[in-house]
Amino acid sequence: MKNTTNNTTKSEHPIDTFHRQLTTGQRAADRLTSFMGSWTFIIEFGTVLLTWVLINIYAWWVRWDPYPFILLNLFLSCLAAIQAPIIMMSENRQAQRDRISASYDHAVNRKAEREIENMQKDLEEIKEMIKKIKK
């Protein structure tokens, strides 16, 4: 991105750089975490669980996963074992993004503070000049 006033190249926002540097696995983990934390997932997964339980209760003569649904518990444990690290990876990246963003915001605020101080000095000089002119 070129600045037309002085032809210097502006740097992009650090978060954009951060997103560009993510690996395919990190992007996939973020997408999975986004889906697993949605109402769509909760409703669909709840429906699957309820269907599993109802089929096993109704089909008491087949009983391929009898009460207390040990096979279902195994699947749920495996799902939790896979979900937890994926969610933690995504949360760690979110914390990284937050730190980068906070650092960038702090730098911008410091620059704005310096510019305001310079403008205040300029205003004081102008006031002094006006006072001299009035005398």
C-alpha cells in the first residue's frame, strides 16, 4: 500500500501478517473450533446422541450397545480427547492475536499521544505569537 503524499510503503496490520503466516493445520483447527463452538454443532450432536440412546432402548432385543451405553461412552471420550487439544490450540492462537493487537494498539496510542503533545506545543506557540501581536 503506497502513501501518495510521500511515496513511503506503509506496513500492514500485524494481525493480517499473523493470519497470513498460519499453517494449514492451524487454519483447520480454527475452523473446527469455530464449528464445534456453534449451536449447529450442539444441536446436531445432541440429536445424534438422543438417536443413539433411543435406538438402543427401542431395540432391546438386539442390544448392540446395552445400557449404560459403553460404546457410546467410548466414542464420546475419544471425541473429547480430540476436541480438547484442537480447542486449546485455537485458544492459544487467539491469545497470541490478542497480544499482537494490544501491542499494536499501544504503539498507535503512543504515537497519537506524541502528536497531540506536539499540537498542544504548537497551539501554545500560536497563543504566544497572538499575545505579542496584540501588544
